[in-house]
Amino acid sequence: MQNAATQHSDQTLKLDFPSDNLSVRQALGKVLSLTLSADEKSVVEIVLAEVLNNIVEHAYQEDPTGQIDLSVEQSDAGLRVLVQDEGRPLPEDLTNKPVDYDLNCDSSDFPEGGFGWLLVRELTQELQYERRDGRNILSFRIRKPAEEQA
């Protein structure tokens, strides 16, 4: 992975990396190497894998020359995540569009899209997206389980 990783403090990790699958996996590994509980790691892995893989697949359409900027800030309450890229914008209202599909069918017949964002919406708080100056800016918070908060 050709990226710049900066650990600004014990509580902030900043990564800049190319939009390819290997770099995404390596970036995810660096985030998961932070001091997190097992529950936090599970949620972080699901959410960040979905968000970052969507950037690779949809925003940059598998073009590895795109760049992804990821910032993760830890606090006693959990993680604050900021993801930025210059790929195609998210479809309008995707971050809060209801997912209403008939799941009583073969899994190969599931409609494309929406399920990952359903998980992202369910597992995060303060989910915000904006398109500004040609950049996608997605931020959210992953709360620490109540029993783990200081």
C-alpha cells in the first residue's frame, strides 16, 4: 500500500491511500490495530469495509489512481470517523433512504445496493454526507458500548 499514515496522537490516526482493494484491506488493518474492544472491532470492520469498498467500486469505479483520506479519532465515547475522496458522488439520499426489499427469495436474486448502507446506518450515529468542491465527505461516530465507556 502506498499510503501516508500519520499517528497524530495516541487517539488520532490519519491515512491517505490509493483506491484499490489491497490498500483498503491494509488501511482497515491499521484501524483495527488501534486499542479497541472486540465489539468495537466488529462494528468498525463492518462499517469501514462497506464504506471503503463502496468508494473503490462505485466512486472510483475500480480506478486505483483515486485517493482516499481516512481519519479516525478515538475518545472515551468511541470513534469519530471522517472519510474523503474525489470520486463520483453518492446517489442522492443514500445515507437515509429506506431499504424495503422482499428478502424471501434466493440470495442470488437480492437487488443490488442498499444493504450495506442499511448496516452503516444501523451501526453508526451522526452519519453525515456532503459533496463539497468535488469531494465526497462522509463522517460518522461509532459509539463505544455503554459498559465500556469511562
